[in-house]
Amino acid sequence: MKVKITKAGTLLEHLLETFQTASKTTVKQRVAHGNVRVNGKMTTNPAVMLKEGDTVEYVRQAVRINKVKPPYQVLFEDDAILVAVKPAGLLTIGDRGLGGTSFYQLMQAYVKENSKGKERLFVVHRLDREVSGILLFSKSEALQEEIKNHWMDTKKLYYALVEGQPKEDKGTIRSWLVEGHDQRVHSVNVQEGAKLGITHYRVMDRTPDYALMEVELETGRKNQIRVHLSEMGCPVVGDRRYGADSQYERRIRLHAFYLSIRHPVTGNLIDFKSKMPKGFLELKPGDEKYK
């Protein structure tokens, strides 16, 4: 990731202004470890002078100081954002007063320990408890707001293993979604409180009774993919809440495997991928239909 300098000053001044949550000591250590390049060349001197037009590159595989082992897979981390893979069965963030452990709490504890209390996480988006996949956190409220302001520009792809057969190999589902008193989301005609949901899909593989799909979210409403696929007659395997067959293991086969965003500091386009979870294609224990 590269940034073009627009104002003369020292490398240290530039880095402190760019990563406002990082201490001066941490920034100096990062430079000393060779994580920064100026005009394509590594420098270990934070006092080097920069002039307008110079480029500063932050090495993607940055060495984290005092690094500890994260509780779950981290795809990327710098002083601005953290991208990690949430397993199925964990809330993204817990409801206040209800207790329990959330993915946010676990990753927050990791970041605090790793930075000796100098960094914290802010939630940008969520995945349902039963859904696994890529989650992005920011490391300041300002960056959280910056990412949210451009969230419609992000690309989000999911794997979905569904019951039944979509009529078309690809298509788009549009409907107005509203949450009922039973906390289930469903499609309605345009009404107060309803939000437009837009879901694109592509069939990757078919068997007589099931289909593996790639799903792209254009909007991000609560339970959107689960509702749209269920209402087209293809509920996600394991999603009993939205009509899936109860004979299969109660594990929703929906995985957020791809995320592409503009880095909130550098403005560069970055993307992340996550492998399909182990057992994702098993309909019953030991019954792997797609291998």
C-alpha cells in the first residue's frame, strides 16, 4: 500500500499523522523493523525528510510489535484496520446486559494485549451468529465512520449451500424487507420501516437436490441472504429458521469468503479471501456431496 506525500516533513511526522492511534515509540519501532519504504527503498530512519511527490509504502506483511497469538485467523492488520475470520456460532458483538462471549470481545482482548492497551477495535459491519466469514474492524471511531460512509462501494461475496434448485444459473433478487414481531425477517410490499434488499447470485455447482452458490450483497440488511434464498424456494442448508430441512446438522452453510474495500487511510483497493470452512459441504457427518 502506497501513499503519495502532499506536504513536506519528516517520515515520523507523516506516520504519526497517518496512524493517529499509534504511539511515537511504536511508529519508530515499525520503521526500525523495516516495515516502511520511501520511494521504493527500505529506510530505518524515522527522521528522513520527505518532500512533496515522494511515496511512502507500508509493507502489507507488517511485523507487529509484541505480537501475541490471535484467537482466530487474522487476514490483515495494521494501525488502521483488522480483518479476521469469524467462525459460525459466535455473535459478532453481544447485546448489552445479556452477557456471553462475542467475536468482537475476543478480538478486542487480542488487540489490547498486542498493543499493551494502546489500541482498540470498532465494529464496522456484522455477520449473523450462525454465519462464518470475513469481518472488518477499524481502530478508531473516525476510521469507522470513514469506512461506513463508503460501505456501498465494498464488494462482499458469500458461499451458500442451498436446498432445491434455482431456476436460473444467475440472477438478482430485490424485495423490501421488514422484521416481524417473531424477529423473523420477510419480504413485504413497500411500507413504513421496510428496507430495500438487493442480492445477486450465481450457481457454482448442482446436484439433483442441492446447489452451491456464490452470493453477492449489494445491500446489507438483517438476514438478507437467508430470507431471499428461502423465499425463492432454496433455503440455506441448516437454516431451520427460514425453512431448511431439520434432518441436517443445525449449521447454516453460509460463509463470507471475499471482501474488497478501499483502505481508509491510503485509499488503495485491498481485498481479502477466506477458504471454505471444513465440513461446509457435508450434509450429514461423513457425507461430503461435493468432493
